[in-house]
Amino acid sequence: MISHAVIARNLTTDQRILLQFKHQVVDPQSILADSWTTTHSICNWIGVSCAAMHSRVQVLNLANMNLTGTIPPALGNLSFLASLNLSGNGFHGGLPSELGQLSRLNTMDLSFNLLSGEIPSSFGSLNQVVHLNLQANNLNGAIPRGISNLANLRRLVLGENELSGSIPSSIYNMSSLEIISLFSNSMSGEIPDELCHHLPNLQRLDLGSNEFSGHIPTSINACRDLQVLLLDNNRLSGTIPTSIGNLTTLRVLVLDENLLEGEMTEIPWEIGNLVNLEVFSASNITLTGFIPRSIGNLTSLIELYLGPDELQGEIPEEIGNLGSLEIFSAANMSLSGVIPPSIFNISSLRELYLQWNNLLTGKLPEMSSASNLEQLHLWGNKLTGNIPESICNVSKLKVINLGANSFSGHIPNNLGNLRFLEKLLLWKNNLTTHGQWSFFPSLLNISSLTQLDLSVNPLGGVLPTSISNLSKSLIVFSVAECDIGGTIPMEIGSLNNVILLQLNSNNFIGSIPVTIGRLEKLQFLSLAGNQLQGSIPHHICGLKSLYELSLEANELDGPLPACLSELTSLRKLNLFSNKLHSAIPSSFWRLVDISEVYLSSNYFNGSLPPYIGNLKVVTRLDLSGNLFSSDIPPTLGRLHNVQVLLLSHNRFQGPIPESLGDLISLTTLDLSDNNLSGVIPKSLEKLRGLESFNVSLNRLEGEIPSGGPFSNFTDQSFVKNEALCGSPRFRVLPCVHPHPRKTLLQVLRYVLPTFASIIIVIACIVVCIQLKKKKSTNLTTVEDSIPLKEWKRISYDQLSKGTEGFSEANILGEDSIKQTMTLATIGYMAPEYGSAGIISVKSDVYSYGILLMETFTRKKPTDEIFVGEMSLKHWVQMSLSNGIIGAGDSSLVQEDDEYFVVKANCVSSIIKLALDCSAELPEDRTDMKNVISMLRNIKRKFLNDVAQD
């Protein structure tokens, strides 16, 4: 009998080891601190169990206690320890080799920690271990060969580490193995052909997410008790062996994501023998052929996953025999024919994924029997006909996605019966409402609805004001391209939780409702491609979460709201093709995190400020087709992330900044149709990624660079720059590079004679002056010989008074006004000229406006109809209020024209410009330089609209 003294000594040893362990780990919840004390018996400590016979520590279970630190080697001295479980903590560092001394250990679970390094070879001494679990750590290296000494091992779980190498052949000695789990490592090599011959008791083989290659062993059927076979995400090739059909105990078979170095063929007919199979997944392994009809024998099947693959043909009717099936996915393949009605007779079916098969046709079957169906994904096929009313009886439906098909007719009116519905996605079909939107009231009953996408359907009508009663959970609302007219209802501001709002590409008119500023959670707003007018409301600055704002292709005018700088989450701004004007507010350039800016085809003016360089992360900047002037700021060179920079069709002047050569990410640069001068900077040769470059229609001069990307450009990049020179392939004159000595001789040859001539002229002038002074005392002036009655003498006082004290303001210059007696053509003269004889540059603008009216109305200001107060200008104003047909020449715009609307808009814009030119007051008239830019924009818009039609 063991004496009490020996027991006490042994307990003291175990106690000392555990107290050392306690002091070495971090215990944030003080679990060990409160329990592991010398005042308590060690056998009563939390996580400690002692053997009844000898009272030594037999079990140490500290799982999921949030402990951190390293595992002390002294644990290897707990010589009676049979079970060690430290799983679910934060232990780090290496595995102590001393743990191999635990000769009585039968269970070691160190999973879900942060342990690193290699598995110690000393673990081969743990010959009593039955269960070894090191899953979910950072262990590396190969599986040690000594592990084959663990003859009693039944469960080897090493998944989710960084192990490498192949499966050691010594594993054949472990004939008791039931589970091998090596998934999610970096192991390679082939699966041993004799694996199942040596491990006949194997029940689970998990080799997924490694780099195993070769074929699936044909002897796999020797694992007669195999229940789970996971070979997904490897580099296996070849075919699915027919012998797999002999694994009659198999419950799970997963082969996904293989064949990177080979090609599997068909699903073998023998698969139908696996009558106990519950999960079969063969996705993305380039399967060919057809779905075998024998699959209908798998009556225990719960989950079936096929595709994306190259399977074709029809879906077997026998699928309807799978009475236990809950999930059926056959997406992204080449299946054809109709959807078997028998599928919807499977009452257990919860999820159906047949999307993006492209060739599925016919009508959607009745589905009242699919009482448990929750997910229905059929988008991206060629399904036709009406959406069956029976879909409203599948009461558990959460997701309906029928997008990108050819469904027609009405949207069912009883969708409100689907009280659990979260997503209704009917985009890109031919669904109609005849303008009634009769289905919409039922949707108001679905409180769980989070996504409603009806886009790209010819719904027509107007957006119901009852939109305010939609689910408060709604985060996506899209009715883009639905041919909706009228105004955007103010009630849109009630969708408090919406994140994405798409109303683009419709026929909305009126202004942007101010209530839209209430949508504080909105991240994506698109109102593009409508006929919205008015200014951008300042209330839009209340959208603090906005990521993308798209208002392009409308008729919005006015300046850009200065408060846009408050939208610090904004990354994409699309405002092109509107009528916005004025200078861009300086505050706009504070949007330092914005990545894409599109402001083209508007009337923005002024200069670009230096702080445009603050947009450090912008990748696309399009300011083309505006009225920007002055120099291009050198600070643009700070935009190191910009890929596309478009400044064409403006009035920029001065040189191209050298700093543009610092735009290292640039692929497209367009500076065409401006007034730029100077040379093309050689620094642009550094832009190796530049693919598109255009500086045509400027006043550039000097040599075209030839290095870097310029070797790929054509003459089209440089046209209409007459002073450029360079390679003949650019169709410009060759550059002349004179010799330095010849240049000096040319300077002496031409400059010296010039200086000599100037000196001679000055000398002649001095002599003439002296002679004139000498004769002035003896000659009578010409004026004195003319009778007084033929001259009107003006005194000094009269001249001073008439010129307001000889003021410089009376000197006629570019912008000055002058009174004259010159005759002018009646009907074309400005009002100030006819009344007071005052002329100015703005008088010419007035005359140009009248000339424009004459051109596009075919009426002259001197026609007989223009008498009294009725002038050509007044007649145009009156006619324009009745429509462009009344004002313009009838031969220019006719209602049966193919491009009637485009032509009408063009003529309307020109006549409105003519009226602006002929304003009564000179200061109200448009500057002539702006007139030219506006005409260019009108022409460009006309050509673009014709091309789009």
C-alpha cells in the first residue's frame, strides 16, 4: 500500500508544477488566481482532476479560459497525466518537446491557439495517445515520421496550420486510425494509392485546401467504413473513379475546386449507389457531360452542389425523387430545357440555385407544394411567361431573384402574403404595370423587405407617393430604366434606412426633392439620365454617408453647392452633361479622399486653384467641355494616383506644366482644344504607362518628344499645332537644330546691321529737329494762312471740359465705349448706338445675336412684319414661349424628323444664346469668347445625342 507520505510528496510535486504554470501564463479573468492556491487541495482546483487510486493529477482541462503565454516544459513532468486540454486559448511559442514524456497520456488537445514551430519528434513516444488534436495553430514543417509509433492513435487532427511536405508512408503503421484531418495546410504530393489498404478503419479523410496532385486513388473503395471524404481545393486531376460507388457508407463527398492540372470527365453513373450520401459537392471541377439520372437514387441526399462547370443537357426529372433534399445548386453551367416541375414537389427544399445557366427556358412551374422554400435564385436564364401567382403561396420565401430573364406581364398583386420576404429582385425583364402599379400596395405589408430591385423593366407610370410606407428595413431601392415619368415624390425622404437609391435613366422631371437630404444612411444615389432641372439642392449635403453621387445627363443648372465639401465619405462624383455654371467653390477641393470626379460638358468657368493638388487619391478627373481658363496649375503634378486626366475643350492657356511628368499612374491625358502654348514637356517621357495622349487644337510649338510612351502615339495626338516639329510619322515639319557656330554668325550677320540702321535713323532725326528749330522763327504757320471763318477754334477750357479733364477713360480701347456719328444698319444696331451713338465691343455681340436669330428663323429684322415695337428679337421671344417649332425655321425642325428632339434641343439652345447676346443692357450680354465656347458645346452635345440615338 502506498504510504500517505509518498502521496503527499507526489501531490506536492504536481502542485509545484501547476503553480509554476500558473505564474507563467496571463490569466485576465483570474480563474487560476482565485482557485489555484495552497489553501485548497490540488484535486479541487478548477480544471484539475486526480486519479482515485493514487491521487495524482490525471486530467488538466483549461479549455476556453482566455489564457495566454507559453506552455512550460515542466508540464512534461506530470507523469500520471492522461488528458491534456488547453484548446481555445492564446498560447504561443513552440511545443515543448518535454510533453513527449507523458507516457500515460491518451488525449492531447492544443487546438485553436497560436502555437508555432514544428511538431516535436518526441511526440512519437506518446504511444498511448488515442486522440491528438493540434488544429488551428501556426505549426509548420513536415509531419514527423516518428508519429507512426502511435499505434493506438485513432484521431489525427492537424488541420488549419502551415504544415508542408507529403503524407509520410509510415502512416501505414497506424492501422487504428479512424480520422485523418489535414485540411488547410500546404501539403503536397500524391494521395498514396495504398492508403485505404493499410487503414481499413478510416471513417473520415479530410485533405481539403492543400496542394495535393495526381489522381484520386482507384483503391479508395478499400476504405469500406469511410463516411466523410473531403478532397476539395487541391490540384487533383483525372476522373472520378467509378470505384467510389462502392463506398456505401459514405455520407459526405466534396470534390470542389480541383483540376488545375487536368480534366475530370463525367459524374459516374455509379454515384447513384451511394444511398447513404447526404452531401455531394462537385463545383468548379470542369465536369462535362450530363447530370446522371441515377442521381435520383440518392434518397438520403440533403445538399447537392454542382457548377460552375461544363455540364449540359436537361435537369433530370428524377431530381424530384430526392425527398430529403434541402439545398440544390446547379448554377453557372450550360443546362438547357425547362425546369422540371417535380423539383417544386420536394417539400423539404429550402434553397434552389439555378442561376446563370443561360439556356434554361420555358415558364416557371407552379410551386405551391414547395412549402419550405426560402431561397429562389433563377436569374440569368431565358425563362419566359408570367410570374406564377402560386409564388405568393410559398409563405416561407425570403429571397426571390428572377432577374435577367424574359418574364412578361404583371408583377403578382399578392406578394404581400410573403411576410418573411427580404429580397425581391425582378430586374431586367419585360414586366409591365400599364402605369397602374397595382402590385405596389401589397409590398407595403412586408415589414422584413430589405432589397427591392425592379430596374430595367418597362413599368411606366409614376412613382407612387405610398413609397413612404415601404418597409423601414429597406436598404436597396432600384427602379432604374423603368420608363417612369412625373416628379420624384417628396415622400422619398421617408426611406430612412436606405443605402442604395437608383432612379436613373427614367423620365423624371422637375427638381430634386429637398427631402432627399434626410436619407442620412444613403451611400449610393443615382438620379442620372432624367430631365431634372433647377439647382442641386443644398439639402443634399445632409447625406453624410454618401459614397457615390450620380446626377449626370440631366438639365441641372446653377453653381455647385459649396457645402459638398462636407461629404467627407464621397468617393465618386458624376455631374457631367448638365448646365451647371460659375466657378467651382474653393471648398470643393477639400474632398481629399475623393477618387473619381466627372464634371465634363457643363459651363463651369474660372481658373483651377493650386489646391487642386490636394486630391491625392483621385484616380479619374474629367473637367473637359467647360469654360475653364487661365493656366493649368503645376500642383496637378501632385496627383500621383490619377490614371485619367481630361481637361480638353476648355480655354486653358499658357504652357503645359513640367510637373505633369510626375503623374506616375497616368494612362490617359487629354489637353486638346484649348489655347495652350509653349513646348510639350520632355518630362512626360517618364510616364511609361501613358496609353492615350491628345494635345491637338492648341498653339504648341517646338519638338515633339520621342522617348517613353511617345513612340506609341500617332499624328492624331498633335493635329492643329502648326508650330510643332519632329518625326515625319507625326506629319509635322522636321525640326532644325543649327550648329552653335553658325548660330553666332547668323546673330552677327543680322543683329549688327540692325543696330547700325537704328543709329543712323536716330542721327537723321536729331539733324531734322535742329533744322526745324532754325527755320521756325522765319516761317509762318499753315494755320495762320487759312481764313478764320473756315476753322472753328476750340479753347483750352472747352477741350478740358469735353474730355473731363483729359481723363484716360475717354480713350477708346477694347472694353471702352465711344460716341460716334458713324452710320449703322437698322435692325442690327445695339440700343445704345441708336439712341446716343455709343459704340463698344458689346455692341458687336448684340449684332451677332440678331444675326443668329436671322439665320435660324429665316426672318430679317427689316421684314414688313416688324413694325412699331415688334422687332425680330421680340417676335423670337414670343414664339419661343410657344415652343421651338414656332420660333425656328420650319424646314430645320419638323415633327416627323428622325432626330426631332435632338434637333429641337440644338436650335433651342442656339436661339436662347442669341437672346443672351442681344440683351438690352451691354453689361448683361455674354462675352464673345464665351459665345464661341457655348456654340462648341452645343455642337458637341448635338453630335453625341445623334450618335446615341
